[in-house]
Amino acid sequence: MSGDHGTSVSVPAALAAAREFSDVRFTLIGRQPDLERELGTASPSNVSCLFAADVVEMTDHPREALRRKKDSSMRRAIDLVKAHDAHACVSAGNTGALMATAQFVLKMLPGWNAPPSYRSSRRAAATRTCWIWVPTPRALPCSCPSSR
């Protein structure tokens, strides 16, 4: 678990989400000492940990993270999605490395030429709103009403 502020921000946020959404299973992935320090002794029953030897830093080039950090928390999280042990991967870390690793490990769906992406802003965060861009597959016709 990395991001601009590391586990000191991401772990408490994940724990808050786990408490609010008790029917969702959360797997926190990171270096063992970092996770144990932030988790303490009390964590919700729907939170588990998976330890990784490495973390993709914000300054890592996506290509180098993909090639050299195969035991990173980011790679382990994406591997869980590929193995169908997780439905999604959320990262506050290096977006370029996340997208490159996800595209390499998960591949693209047939007919899709770009991965979906998520966008938020300070204003959106204050209103709990986000934008998700999902590119239209090349093979599917648009079922939107025509604009006349």
C-alpha cells in the first residue's frame, strides 16, 4: 500500500470503508511491518491482509514497475483479480504503473481498445461523486437515441 501518503492514510481509509460496508470483503496488501503498524490489534472481521515484499513508488516509471516489481502490493492485488479471488483492485498509488500492470496481467476484453478509468476531484470528493469513463467497444453498436 503506497500512494502519496502511504499506509498512514490508506489503511485508516480502508478500515473506515470496511466498517461502513460490512458485507464487502477487503484485502489489504503491503509490507508486513507497515500493515501491522497501522492495523494495530482491532480490525473488522471483513478485513484480511496479504503481504508483499515490495511497493511501487509514486516516482517509479510504469515500465520499470511492471518489469522489476513483480512482488509489489499493486501486482499482488491485480493477480487476485485475475485469479477471481477479488472483484476489483483499488489503488491510491502510481496510476501509470497500475494501468500498465492491469493491462499486462488482465489483458483487454475483446473489441475494447482502451481500459476504463476513474476520475475524481476535490469538489467531487466533497460530494462523494466520481466519474468513470468506460470506452465503447468497437464491435458494439450504440443504442442511444439519435440526436436530431
